Amino acid sequence: MIYIGVTGWGDHDSLYSDKTAPRDKLKEYASHFPIVEVDSAFYAIQPIRNAQKWVNETPECFQFIVKAYQGMTGHLSSKIPFESMKEMFQAFKESLVPYIEKNKLAMVLFQFPPWFDCRRENVEYLRWCKREMGSIPCALEFRHQSWFLPQYREKTIHFMIKENWIHSICDEPQSGEGSVPTILQTTDREKVLVRFHGRNIHGWQKKNGENWREVRYLYRYNQQELKEWANHVRKLTKECEHVYLLFNNNSGGDAADNAKQLMELLEIEYEGLAPRQLHLF
């Protein structure tokens, strides 16, 4: 099964009419796609009431990929707002309960920062994270090239297989050690994740100015690039039961459009989505 969606549901204007209230966007989003990434969980561990609301207003077949809180992945520049790492992980796991109870949690995504490189203490931290998460399915995404250097690539893949990490495959600009190559290898027989970050090589590493994040993901995949990915996806389906695809190239509002283009190329029509909202005026 192939699942296609985008990261977050708030900023994809092409999906909504002017009449759509912010509180209703997820309902309408779920009429277009069967999965979504909860990126708000990265910035703060979400109250349980939020997850309860989200699972209740989406169809039975809808699934969430919840991004791990930034304190768990080392993005925080300040001290974590918890007494201990274990307390932080416990709070995050409690926030997942509504998804789990409704069988709507596809996986938790651990996306590590560009300075999280391939060294012993970081490997040990990954082991610790996986133990803390228990049986919850977790995907692993790197942002430092060292994990996939020739001398470490197979070891990294083997490590993910051994520790039961789902591979989060990236399509992103190749601009030095702060980016990773596209490694089309699965590490879990049931699930694999692909995240499309765009290919804006000039904006990827720049952090000048207040709006650098908006430039970073400014990219629209063309038809030929998507055709190549359609072929890759077909091959991934032979290795893995469920392939999850998330478009994150939304600085210019391109993610939803590219997601729908890929659906057409793969000839996918989803059943069981939310009813499409009709706006007469």
C-alpha cells in the first residue's frame, strides 16, 4: 500500500477554499490525502486533547506520522523543560495515546539535526531512544552525511535493521555534510518513509535572515523528477508492505500539488477519505 500526504495541514492553500476556517482544515485535508505529518509535535509536546480532536475528526483509515519533540532529537539550544530525559520521553509517549487507541499512529519520526554525526555516543543515544519508545514504530532520519559515507553506509543500514528503525529516505539538496544522499534501502519489512524536502541547493544551508526556513523548502518538483520517483516507489513496494510518502517542499505552496501529481503518476485513488466539502459561494 502506498500512502501519500504532506507535512502539516495548515499551510496548503490549494486544498482549501476561502470559507475554510482554520479549525476545519484537517477535516478538509483528510478528503484529499490518507496521511499527514504532525510537525507541531516537534516544537512542543502536544496536549492529549489535541490528538483526541485530530483522531476524532479524521476517517477511520487515516494515519498520522508524529514528529518527535525537538528536545528528544537534540535541536534545543536551551535546557530541556523536564526534570530528566526519561520524563520527557514519557510525556511524549503519553501524548501519542489517542493515536494508538484509534489505530491511527503510522510511526514517530526522529529527525536528527545536521550536527548529529556518526560517532559512538550518538549511536548509543539512538539505542537508548529506541528502548525508551518500546514497541512504538519509529522512523529515523539523518541530516549529517557521515552516516552514509562509503565506510559507514552498510553499517548504518544494518544498525537500523538490528534496532528496528524504519528508514526515513530523503530527497533533498546535496550540499555538503549537512545533507544526506537518497539511499533507496528499506530497513523494515512492513514500513518505509520517504520525505521530499525539495532540491533548492542555494537555500538549503543558508541561515541568513528571519525567513531562511521559507527559502529552504522553496522548490517544485517537475514531471520528470516525479516520474523517476514513481519508479523508485514501485521498487520500494516490492521490498516493503507499506510505503509512506510525505512532501515537505511547501515554502512556495508546492507540496500538495506535487503530492497529487505523484498520485496521478502512480494511478492511485484512495477510498475511505473524508467527504469533500462543497462551497456554493
